[in-house]
Amino acid sequence: MRIWSVYGLLFLLLLGLLFQACASAAAPAVEEPASEEVAEEPAANVTIYGEELPADARPYDEQVYRIPVDINQSATTFDFAVATYNRYCLADLFQDTLVSLDKDFNVIPGVAESWDVSEDGKVWTFHLRPGQVWSDGTPLTAYDYEATFRLTATPEHGWDFSWFYSFLADGGIKNWSKIIAGELPPEELGVRAVDDLTLEVETENVFLPLPGVMKFAFTLQKKALEEHGPYYNSSLETTVSSGPFILAEFDPGTIIAVEANPMYNGFRKPLLKRIECYYMDPSTFFAAYQNGDIDSVENAMLTPADFELILRDEEMAGNYLRHFGDFRTDYLLFDTFTEPFSDLDVRKAFAHAVDRENIIQNVYGEIKAMSAYSMLMPGYPSSDTEGALREYQNYDCDLANEHLTAAGYPGGEGFPDQVMMLRGEAPAMSAVYQAVAASISECLNIDIEISNVDRKIYMDALNAKPTELTFGAVDYGMDFLDPANLLGNVWKSGGRHSWKNDEFDALVTEAAGLVGNPELRDQMFREAERVLVDDVGGIFIAHRWAGDLVQPWIQGTVREPDSQGITGFHWGNDQDISRIYIAE
């Protein structure tokens, strides 16, 4: 009985354990609480300045903008203050100017956050934004600008833009002309640093457009200038930048590249990581664009045949961004102080022998230019929008020959053979001037040879006193948006060209400094331009439409229109190059 009791107990115990195991197996499992998993967010696509790129932008490492440059172009510097007409591609990215322009050509702050003028209107004070630095950590100060202006005024420097401020001596920077002539030391120039953040510009007389002139106030670093001389940016070992980019590769003839400057804290921080400039033959630019090897081509490097293809392709046509550019005019010039162009009848004969309409239609292409009969492109202040000046230089071969006969060369007999000098023009513009020369030759029965020389050779000949350029072709665009520039700076005697007219000089000088009567000022400039075209200081061929053919993946402010609905890169608007990006 006891035995059975023990076995019974063991049996009951085993039966209970078996029951418990079965129950446990049948019951659902109870999971232990687990730590919450958080999905990883993709890393933000930001620039080196911490700015997030637009949603459609490629990764920052792919923000590389590729442009071509003419392999035949010679250059010596990146810096405007060293050699304005002989700069490498990607110039003007190592400094900022005191002011900039918006898309409507209004003057806006640049390095200077504000400016004011004294009661007598002759001392302009520019207040620099604090905290701006060079890439080597040196503070950017007003003393950098002072040193740069003094360099450009030094006769030994021989700056190729010095004629610009020579005109401004009538109402612009004090003592400029006297210093250029060696009559005063550079320290007497009317540009002086008051302290690190204050720069004064003193003028000879009241000169209203002065703030806009400071669009050209690029600066060299005073420290580097003293240690290495003005060409310090032409070496990777000595280059220094206060602008949005720094030099990364420097192999002229092959490639020049810049990268975003990590020390930059100015007003135009770039979205791009890098810009690459490739040396190429201009004849290959358009094909390289079509192959996707480069991201943009300037309109001057596109031939009429290229434009025909562009206009037939809906996508390319939509990516050609046409704009005013810098209101550029192509024109012929003379040494009017020597024969045969000292004779007004000769100049008038040449002016009436140019068939502009035919050249626009068949050589330029209407997408690239409009016929010009005066210096100021319609839309520029005080320009001839009604065509009132057309009669002075319109195409009329019979009238042209009447003037040539009056000059003593009936039917072109005895007229000396001429050489038309060009300023290192690319094939597209060379073709234009070939057509101009052909038009004059055919109409007047005279011989004209084309000589397309290096830009430096051309500018040296043009600027020589007396000039060494008898007959040539050139183009010019605005430096600041005022007729005092394109009329006064370019055509006033003693400036760019060898032409002198006392009435013209008096009109532009008085108008430039006229305060309080904008209607009279406008009228005086208009009359001055009439004198210019009637006296044939130059022969005006075309007003150029500017434009750029850009890849569809180039996005940013360059595609945003101005108040007139015009997109594209706007002259003087330094911000656009920093606000483009590479989209998917």
C-alpha cells in the first residue's frame, strides 16, 4: 500500500510536469521588449559653408562646372588691376568688388555694405563689412584697396585700363591723371584708407556715377603685393584669395581650375564645389557641348551654322539664354589726326559703305545682334530708340562715293591700301569684320586687308601716344550704367581713341557733372551722341545681343528673369556664378 502510494505520487508528479510542458508549448510566446529601431536619414547635401543644395542638385562632390577657353588666347594674370585685357579664364573670382549690380543693373553692396557722400559731393565713403578675410587668414581691409588703386595709378605699372580713370579725372578720382603723368606720387591719389573698414574716394568735381564705377574696384592683397609683386596669383605657391574661389590647378594651355574657398565669408558664397576651364580650339566648342564635355558656350564662340542647329533643336533653343550683356557695340575706329582719315569726307564715305542689314542677317544672325548706327544700344540710358541717328551712317553706296570723290578719290582712285587691325578675334567675329571690309571695298573700290593680331599687341598699338593703330575694329560694352561711360570714357578726347571734337567734349563734360536736372542731362548726352555719329568718330556696325548656350542641368539664378523678362548671366551681377548648381 505504501509502495503503491509512492509510485502513485511519482506518477502524478510526472503527469503534472508533462501537462505543464504541453501547455507551455501550446501557449503563444511572449516577446521581450525590444529597443526601438530608427531609420537612418540620408546625409544632407550641403556645401562647405553648410548651405543645403536645392532638392534636384547632384551630390556636392559632383558640383563641377566645366567651361572652355580659346587655346590661342594669351594671358598673364587673373587680376583686373594687373592687366585688364590680358587675363586668364576664371578671372575675377579671387576678389570681390566694393559694389556689385543686380539683374536690373542697379548698384548694390559688395564688399562695402554701405556708402555715403559729403555735402559738397566730392568725398565718397565706403564702409566695408567686418569679418571678411583672405584665404591665408589675413583680414581684408580698406588698405588692400588703397594699395591696389595706387598700383594702377603708378606710371611704371603701365596699367592697360588707365585711360578709363583718365577721363574720370574731369569729375572722378582726384589726381589720377597727374599721377599717371608722373607729376605726383601715388600717395596723392584720392583713394585712401581711413581705417581697416573705411575707404574714402575723393573726386575732382561732383561725379554722380562714382558708386557704379566702383564695380571695377577689385583688390589685390597688400601683403602679397609687397612680398611677391602683382603676379602672385599666377602661382599655386603664392596665390591668395578673398573671393569665392581659390586656385586649385594652374596649367595654362591645358586646364585651369578653381575650388570653393573655405575661408570665404563674403556676399556670394558659391553652390559649386569646383570650376574647370579647358583650353580648346574654338572650332570644337560647340561639338564639345553637344557631347556633354562642357557645360556652356558663350555666344561669341558660336558660328551662324551653330545657331542654325540650335534654333532647329527645341531643347538647345530653350537652353540658349539671350540677354543684353553689357550693351556691347561693335565699331570701326580711325586715327583721325593723320591722313586719309583726318578727312571727314573719307570717314563719311566709309560709314555709308557698310551694309549692316545684310551683315546682320547673313553673318551675325539676328539672334546675336541688331544693326547699329550709334554707340548706345537701345535700352541704355539716353540711347536713340527712335532711330533718329540712322541717317548719319546708313548704308548708301552712291552717297558714300560722293563723299569719297569730294575727298579727292573718285572711284577709289589713288586711295591708299588699308589694313584693318582686329583684336585677337575668334572666327565668328573675324567673319563679321571680313564682311564689313568686303562691303566697304566693293562699294568704294579700295583694298582693305584684315590683320587679326594678339590682344596685347592690339591694345599696345591702340593706347600708344600717338596711336599706332590707323584703322581698326573693336567692341566695347558698358563699365557702369551711365552715358558718361560709353560716350565720355570711350570717346572724349585724350581717352581711348584718336578723335577730338570740342563740342562733343564740352557736352559730355558738362552733362557728367550736372546735378538736379535729369531731363537736361539726358538731352545733352543725346546731342553729344549726334555729334559723334555725324563727325564719324567711329563707324557703328552692330549692337550685340549676348547669350550663353548652357546644358539643361545647369540651374540656378542664371535662369531667373530680370524685370524685363531677360534671363542669363547679367553683366556686373557677380552673384550668378555663385548661385548656379549642377542638377540631376
